[in-house]
Amino acid sequence: MPETALNTATGINSAELSFEDFKKIVIADYRIGYESRQAALLGRREVLTGKAKFGIFGDGKEVAQLAMARAFKNGDWRAGYYRDQTFMFATGMSNLKEFFAQLYAHPDIEKDPASGGRQMNCHYATRFIDADGNWTNQVDTKNCSADMSTTGGHMPRLLGLAYASKLYRQNKELEYLKQFSVSGNEVAFGTIGNGATSEGLFFETFNAAGVLQVPMAISVWDDAYAISVPAKLQTTKEDISEVLKGFQRDSKGNGYEIFKVRGWDYVALCETYERAIKLCREEHVPVLIHVVEMTQPQGHSTSGSHERYKSKDRLAWEEEHDCLVQMRKWMIQSAIITTEEIEVLEGEAKKHVRNSQREAWAELEEEIKAEITGVLQLIDNVAQPSQHRDELQKLMSGLQTCIDPGRKDTVGTVRKVLRLIVKEPSDARNALVNWLAAENDKNKERYNSKLFSNTPKSPLYVPVIAPQYADDAKVMDGREVLNACFDANFERDKSIVAFGEDVGAIGDVNQGFAGLQGKYGDLRITDTGIREATIIGQGMGLAMRGLRPIAEIQYLDYLMYAITVLSDDLSSLAYRTAGGQRAPVIVRTRGHRLEGIWHSGSPLGLILGALRGMHICVPRDMTQAAGMYNTLLRGDEPALVIECLNGYRLKEKLPANVGEFTVPLGKAEVLKEGKDITVVSYGSTLRVVMEAAPELEKLGINIEVIDPQTLYPFDTDNVCGASLQKTNKLLVVDEDLPGGGSAYILQKILEAQNGYYLLDAQPKTLSAAEHRPPYGSDGDYFSKPSVDDVIEKVYQMMNEANPGKYPALF
Ligand SMILES: Cc1ncc(C[n+]2csc(CCOP(=O)(O)OP(=O)(O)O)c2C)c(N)n1
Ligand SMILES: [Mg+2]
């Protein structure tokens, strides 16, 4: 191939480039690819010899990633999966030492900035918030949203990252947010395996990006397998770009530009990426780059070998079409490098990788060894005078000779020692106890911190502002209070956007946004397709790029269709990056009883289990909901707000400061004081309880009613526990299934708040029946807690405590 053809084909600006310069660039690329391969080979060995627990690597995918990295610019974003180590090295977003530090689970963000040792290897992320909660400048850096292990799980987030560019380009009001975008010129790069394209999240994302016309570039790394399952069992026609051809844009309308290229052809790859990304960046056309004929030299991961399921022919083909083998051959044939030179390069690269691995291991090992030395001295101090000296010495030598020890070995040994000498108090034992306490604190920080971002900008620190009411405050439908709250916030903060099904033109199905699209435009208040998972992903991408999304899920029952994204991605983001990333998405929905099986759901048990890492707000009315939105929109953590479906038309008073007052998170409110029984409830059942209260008064029972307002965090001032000091009796009422949200509340009050010690009767729960709520008023009455149910339940508890005073009803 003539030199000029090479230059043009690689997308490397040939105009000012000599052949020498061009050679240098290609050689530098090969070096990165080769080092990456060596890291994969060595990484696997580290797992097999026991230094690391699991390995999954990007071997066989190197060359395409070198080409992709060429097209990736400052300000761009990646949402990808565990095969992308070469891309990460080539863009400088990661390096060899960090690669090994993560493989060894080094819990220090200086060593593994992606996850602080929390994620398996090759799970990447760049850090974009500082310790004070400030955003870093995303325009001058290359950006990587945090990987997950779930294949395809990152697709919805990718949509949001690309959608942010569209908003930054089209909404001129956002120009003041200079650290996030330059006129929306940033591309969101996604990667996904061929197998994972079988997943619904892929198709939902793909369609949505075509509708939205956002600068999203999806690369499919196609190695014809998904672990052992071959393409013919994964993909129609065994070819994802073939079946997606209907998305190809044409003269009739918008769509995608679709590219297909072989994973071992460096020249074609560079050319394809240059063309594809230019179009994507400049014209905001989404692109698919289907990279075929990729290989997996070491098989899927360290948990198995591919010889089990690949034929001899396939294995031989893979060896020959190994992308680095092909690139090497091409470089030599094209006189870019000689055989001797490339051998020298490879020798150096191997050494460099080995040194990086050794350094990464030594850094972790030294820390732990130093801890062991200190602990052994402390144990020795208790061992000398101990009756259990022999056993203690055994424990010491066990720790001393432990191969590749970890912190569980030091801490575990000390805990055993303290049990052995439980009856031997001494200063030396105290020293050991103190050591353990200090170490527990450190390990808590290492392994248990950052479920939330916990920065000074947390919504927990938003100042509390009480609602103010004018003497002639208007009384209006609850939905109108919300509408006024949203209006004030949209006016105040130009970065707020809201979107979801029917949110735009009609202002949501209950009209909380009525009239606001007309006022603020359809870039800020926007209709979406029926695609719950990507509505959340859209919110995540925007929130990561400095915008303030309210992502609406039409009914709580449809949250299930987004639960994977909410649970795996949004809720785990702060934790899995050890506080390096955040996405303060506010998920707005409405739930609890209304009508029928899929419009009356209240699955709080499920939500509390799945969404730890989000604030869970359960306002009893629209004024409280408004106060919560005011709080959340001023904080920097994700939250779910569940409005009461049957409350939009109930009358409420409009606070004069409807866009300013705040409802603090985790602060329970006593709605009615009483002395006989504490009744804790939330959401729609609170009205039921409040209706039951005067009826109970007639029966001589005075209940105290408490609204925790948020389930996570739950009553951080122990208001519920304190109430039990007075009543000594506890009833929890909700409309989840038995053992769902109410069981969570019991655990909080009885165990976390020590309420158990204050009870003089068995604590009870009153929940919905354990089936779905049937349609119709009778179905509701016989399945969800009614006023009659509450009265009888409370009465029964009083009857049990004092049958003389409260004779049995039935
Ligand atoms: C949601 C989900 N389902 C299943 C898995 C288990 N799993 C991990 S990797 C993998 C195969 C992925 O194949 P492909 O998408 O082709 O990517 P490749 O590993 O071949 O690059 C599977 C099934 C997972 N991690 N996440
Ligand atoms: Mg595959």
C-alpha cells in the first residue's frame, strides 16, 4: 500500500505528517496494544496462582480499541464493559499499575481510582467529583462513566450521556455551564459484546437514540460468542448490524449510520472510526460500529476454558486472526517496522508490564505486612502472661506464615485472640481492643463507605425552611401545589429538566407539569417513548453531566421495568466508585392505592431492598412532596419520590414559598399526639389512619400517629422510638405485602432504635393482602387496609393488653 493511502486510511491527519511521524504513531499504538495483551496474560496468571480472585480481560479486542481511542477527544464519554482495557490505556484514562491494583482489590482510590478495590478488574471509571462535592471540569478531560458487571446494563446510561450533548447544543440557556460541554460537541461512546445485544436494554436504548438523534456511538465487539453460547443462538441471522439495518437513516428520515468492520484490520478500523465519529460529533447522528471477527485468546474469563466449547477449527482461526498478530504482520509488510525492531519493542513492553504488576502488588503487600508486624507485637504482649500462650503462639505463627495475607487475616486473628483471652483483662488486651476498633473504622471506610456521595452538598445538609402561609392562602388541588413548586424551580434553575411518558404536552397524566412545557420549552419538559429503563438512564447521563433531571415513571407499578437500571446502576454508583461519581437523578412517580392490579402497587419492600443508595421519599400529600422536591433539587444525591396516586385532587393550601420551603429527609413528624398506641404509617395509608383516629377516640383509645416521611433515611431522630416510651405499643400500617415495607420499619424501630425494650405488647403490622390489589372498590376494601381494619387492629391490641377495659369486639 502506498504511504499516502496508509495515511489517509488511518485517519491520521496526513497533510502535515511525514511517513516517519506516521510510523511513530502506528508503532506507539502497537506498543499500547501489546502491553495491554501482556497485562491480560499476566493478569490471568495472577488469578491462577491465587494473588487475585477473578480475571476478565480485553485480549483479542486491542486493535479496534486503539482505533476508537484515536477518535475519542477531551470532553467525550465512555459507557462500556469489561473488555476495554486497551481503550482505557490508549486514552490515558487508566494505566497498567491501576489495572493491577484493581485486580488485587487495592482499597485505596489513589491506587485504584476507578473503584477503590470494590469492583472486579477491568471495571473502569474516572473520578469527576472532588471531596467537597464539586464537579471537576469535564471538558478538559476524557470521561468514563462507571462500569458494571451486568452485560448491557450500561446501555440506558449511555443514552443519557449522549442526550446531554443534545441539550447542551440546542438549549442556549445552558451555555453558562461551561465545565460540562462545548456546544454539545461531545460524543458518548458505548461498547457492548455481541451476546449482550440480545438484551432488552440494548434494543430499548438503540431505538431511543434513533428517535432522539443524539451523538451516541455504539461499538459492538463481536467475537461470535457469549461465554459458550454461539451467535446462532444469540442473534437473528447471527449478525446484529444486519438485523438493525432498518435503523439506517435514509432520505425519508432520521436514523443511524451503520458501519461494519473487521476487528483485526487496523487501517480499516482507523478509517471507520474517523468517519463514524466525525458524523456523530458534528451532526449528532447516532452510529453503530459493528466490529466483527474478534477473538478471545484466553477464553471468556478465568472461570473456564474455551477449549470446552470452541471447535479446533475455530480455535485455529482465532489464532490466525488474532488482531495483534495481524497488525504486526501488516506493520512489517508495510515497512513501518522491522522484525528485529518489533521484537525489541515487545521485549521492552513485557518488562514494563511485569514491573507495573510488581509495583502494584508490592504497594498493597507492604501496607498489609506493616500492619501484621504491628499486630504481632500486640499479640505477643498478651501471649506472654496468658494461660493460652500456646494457642496464641499458633495464631501468631499462622499469621506470620500466611501466604498473600489480607486484612481479613490480621483482623480475623485479632478477633480470635480476643475471644481466647476474654477472661484475661490487662493493658495489653486493651491495646489490642483499641487496635481492633481503630482498624474497624479504617475498614469501614475502605469497604462500607459511600453508599451515597456524602459530600457537603448532600440533601441531608440542605437548610430546613418551613412553609409559610398567607392569611388568605389559596386552597387548591394538590396537583396545583406541585405544579407551582415545579414552576418556581424551573424558573430558578435552568439546569432542571423533566421528562417521561406524557410529561410534556399534557404535563403528565395528573397534570403536575400542566402548562410548563409551553412556558419553558420542550427541551426542558419533554415527552418520551414508553421506555422506563432508558428514562432512568437518560436521567443518569444528564445528571452525571451537570444537569438536574426529574425522570418520571408514570406509575409506581412500572418502576419494575426500570428496576435493573435503578438498582444496578443508579443506586450503586457512589458506592462502586468509592465516591468518585454521582448522578443526582430525582425519580418521580406515583403509587399506592388507586384502581386495579397495575395502578395500586406499593412494593416498598422490593424498593427498599433494591434501591439502597437512593433516598426513598413517601410524602403523604402534595405539599410534603413539593417540600421534598425543593430539598432534593438543592442536594446532590439520587432519590425516588412516590406521590399518592389518590391525592392529586384533594384540597391543600398553597404555601407562599412553594418553591423554597424544604422538607428535610429522615425527619419523622408526629401528626397526632396520643398516649395509648404508636401508629407509624406513610403515604396513602396515613389518611386512613388519621380517619380511624377519631373513631378510636370514641372507643376510648388515644393513638399517636407518626409519619416517617422518608423510608430511607428513616427517622434519624428516633421520634418513633421516643413515642414508645409513652405508649409502649407499636402498630405499623402500610399497603405493601405483609413482611415488606412494614417489616423494614419494625426492624428500624425495634432494633435500630431499641424500641423493643419499651414494648409491653407484641408489636403488630397491618398491611395489604399478599396478592395483587383487585379492581373495584370492593376489591380495594377487602385487600388494602381500610379504616375499619385499622380501628379493629388497634382495638385488638388494646384488648390483648387490657381485656377488662376493652372487651373483645367479636
Ligand atoms: C445481565 C447479565 N446476564 C448474564 C451475565 C453473565 N455473563 C457475563 S459475561 C457474559 C457473556 C457476554 O458475552 P458478550 O456480550 O458477547 O461479551 P464478551 O464477553 O463475549 O465480550 C455473560 C452471559 C451478566 N454478567 N449480566
Ligand atoms: Mg462475545
